Amino acid sequence: QMFGYMGKILRVNLTDGTITTDEIDTQMAQDYIGGAGFITKIIYDEVPAKADPLGPDNRLVFMTGPVTGTRYPTSGRYIVGSKSPLTGIMTTSTSSGFFGNELKRTGHDGIVIEGRSEKPVYLEIIDDKVALKDASDLWGKDSYETQEILKDKIHKRARIACIGQAGENLAPIACVMNCDGRAAGRGGTGAVMGSKNLKAIAARGTQKVEVAAAEFLNLMASEVVKGIETVMHGQFAKWGTAGNLDSMADSGDIPVKNWQKGEWKEGCRNLGGQRMRDTIIQHHPAACFNCPIRCARWVKIEEGRFKYEGAGPEYETLAAFGTMLLIDDLEAVAWIGEECNKYGVDTISAGATMAWAIEAFEKGALTTEDTGGIELAWGDVDAVVEVVKKLGRNEGIGKLIAMGSRKASRTIGKGSEEYAIEVKGMEVPMHDPRAFFSMAVNYATGPRGACHLQGLPYLNELALIVPEAGLHYKQGRWDKKGKGLSTMVYQDLSAVINCLGVCMFSALGLAPSQIGILLGLTSGLGYDSNAIQQAGSRIVNLQRAFACREGITRKDDTLPKRLLTPVAEGGSAGKAPDLEFQLNEYYQIREWDENGIPTPEKLRSLGLDSAADDLSAMA
């Protein structure tokens, strides 16, 4: 028996309706751990180069990790991956809530979905009973309605991952939704699900996750919980991630007016965790499975046009639809976030593309002819609300926003590409690389495009050190040297955390050797600090090899000009990163060539011989 794993992965071919299972072997577990690691390996091996992300050859993979469903805190996460319709490279995206635990308890570690169904279907997994069922009555329903209908049909404790209308409409910024407004947000996996005519996956499981050393795992879990209570409770339990708007407003980290300004103190205050707590927050057990942090917000707006009760916005949504658009109406931004949850849209990409559209309108690249008569302007709540409604229905200007800013700006042209703030097609998340220089090379080289969750090197600039990986001191946020190393270390560590099936917040404080101990206690497999770092490096290098196979090179590892140009005000005024210097340092430490291609020696040293052969054949 395998500990920590259920030992089986479901395979669903939607074209012919066949469902089979694959066994997980110990070597795969040792090398790729689970979660994002398994996904990376499966997608690299099975999705041919240049495959259409919305075609039947793409794979959509849902995966849990060896720690999912155990006593370790925050162990409810699942990971979904595919070739991204937004970027054309691989994306893996994680979500929390309760779906991951439920899926694993059906006795399956994950699901690989291929092909395309003729008509809308959903996948029902009740322990070992697995069936594809007709979903024509669900097509056109939003993500909340879909979950309610399926719970009524199957079991009130069933957990559902599904798409809203955006996924059905194949919007490249559509995501997979589950539980109360939880999203596997970035990279368009919702569109891939829609392209396969798969509306939902419903899971209900009663099996237990057996671990190798339950008693010791419980001890480790309670120590981590103590640490979380010391470090995080003041901030995240009280303010949620929205507290960032209060605590980071002075640093220059928060993007304002499509990255044009360095600060907006009043706006940050009006949108922040303190204001939310004082006004619309509700006491509600909104926490994810087995989570002592409880950063999730639940809000209630009593009256007016933004009246609703439900999931509250977190930091990225508040910045994307708030500070980025100069909107500081908290009720409006919360409601917009909830609309995006219903439709199943990535709020970072949607808000950032909205900011592009407002700037394009202001500069004459978009006109009322394009917008259906809507006058777009900074701070105009009514206009943004109108566009968001159209976004969900895929009509008019909403259809353009749903493409994401790269495709939208290339469709419109007229110089509007300059203010589409994206990397490889993925909109930059709400942390400014001019405030923390390490984020420049991290965004430029991120495995799925600009991303703050697959590499958080600014934690080192905020004081976290990782001596085992060579990060011995806190870097200054505007230091020139060292950013290549901190980025590599945090990208590799994030890759491993995304394999475990736990939340970043409960694992980023762990040293690689402690992650090794956690994996030993759950799976019984042995990992020292070096093996953990190697596993992270293996996954990141394989994701990079996939991207290189799709044509990505140094020319794509870049940032929009705006993010390399200093702002005039705020906590990082006058500062801009030297990206070329950082890239050289990063490639060197990664053992990639000066063009950003992993060397055959590097790939072979990680056991990635077939990737080395593929890239050599291209050269």
C-alpha cells in the first residue's frame, strides 16, 4: 500500500466515454511528488507540441497531493492544469475549499481528462462509482446554481468543481470554480473545460487517507498550527488578504491606475481589510477545509444595487477592480468580484484587462462604437458594472475583455499593446516589481507567465531566509545582485508546495528539509533538503522545456515597458529594476543558456532525458 496517496488516477476520455484508472508508481511519486508535479509530467508527455489548447488533444488534469486530506493544516487544496488558451504554454492553478479533500476521499489522487464530449456532460465520482452524466440542464447556469443543483441531485455533502458561463463561452480568462467563490484562477483552465463540453465534476468520498506516521504527523501539524497562530492570526484571520491594502500602501507594492501611479493612500484605505471589517464583514464559518488561518471573507451588503451576501473579495480582486481602475467603492468592488465568481472569471485578468480598456478608451484606441455606447473612465463604477455584465454574457465589449489584455490589445491595435500589462499573455498580478526588484525576474520567467504564486521571492526582501538553499540574508528590495538566486529558490519551493495539496500560507515558512519531513510522515518516502530542491527544479525545468517546445525564448522573458519605468510618487518613487542584469544572473544560476533554454546537461541531471532530446532536436 502507498501511504499519503490513494494510488489511482482516473482517466476519462470524453470523445468515446471510456473511464479507466492508472496506478501511481513509487518512482513517479518520488520524482514528481503529486499535485502540480504529476500534472507537469502528464501534460509534457501527452500534449503534443503546438496542440490547440481548446482542441481535443489538450489534457485537463485535476490533481490532489500526498498531504491533501490529512491532519496537516490547510490540506484541502487541489490543482488543475492544462495547456493554457491564454498563454499557449502550460498552466497549473490551485484552489482550496473542500473539493480537493472530497475528490481524494473517493479513492482517486486525480483525474486526467482528454477528448471532447458531443454534448454537455458532468462527471460524477461517488467513491469507486464513476459515471459521465448529461449536463444539458446545467449548461448556461452560473457556478453557484450549478453547484446547488448537483448537490440536490447527488448528496448535500458532495463537492463540485465547475465552470460558469465564461468557461462555456471559451473565454481565455475563464477559471474553474468550487465551494463558496473559490477559484483555480489563472490561465484559462475554465475555457479548456468548456471546450471539452464538461460542465462540472461532482465528488463524494468516504475513504480515509492513510499516512505513514499518523502520530508524528499530528505532532508536526499542531506545531505548525501554533506557528500560524503566532505569525498569521493578527493579520490574516483579522483582516484577510485585504489587509495588504492597509499594510503595503506605503511600499509602492500596490498598482494604481493601470500601473501608472505609485500610490493612492485614500483609495487603499477605503478598500482595505480594516474598512471591510468596519462595514460589510459577517461572522461566518467561511474557512477552507482544515484551515486555522481563516483568511476567507464573508460579506453582507444590506441594500442598494450591490446587495448580496456571500464570498468577500480578497486582495488581488480589490486591487484589480479597485486601485487599478481608481474605484474605491468597497461595496461595488465586492459585488463585481462576486459576479466574476458566478460567471467563473479570473478577477486578476479581468480587472487588469478592464484597466487596459479604460486607458485605451481615454487615448482614443477604443471608442463608443467598440463599447456599445459605454463611456469608459477611471473611477466610473457604472461603466465597469455594465462591462462586467457583458463579460459574463460574452457580448460586445465584454467579449473583448474576456480575451485577456494581450489578445484584446492585438485585436484593437492602435498602440494599445503598450498598456496591456502582461507577460506571455498572463496579466501581471497586483504586486509591483518596482517596489520589490526580485519580482521583475520572477514575473519575466514565471512558469505560467506573470505570477506571484509560483515564486514569491519578495518574501526574502521582507525577511524570510532559506539558508539550506543558499539564501542566507535578507536582501534589500532594490539590491541589484542576488535576485536570480532568490527567484530560483522561491520558484522551486513554490513548485514543491503546489505538489503537496496545501496552501502557500501554511508551507512557505517551512525549510526544504522540513517539507521533506512532512512528506516522509505522510508518504513514507525519503527526502532530504537536497531532494526537495531537486524535485522543485525538475518540475520548473520541465515546465520550461514545455514552453521552449512552444517557441518561448529569452525574447519572451520580458516585462512591459511601463514596469521598467519608475513612478513619480509613493514608496518606490524613482526606482526601476535592471531586468537584463537579473535575467543573466537567473539563467546562469539555473544553468540555462543565454537564450533561456535549459542546457541538455541540466535536464539530464534532473532525469529529464526526453526533454533534453526534444530541445536538442529543435536546436
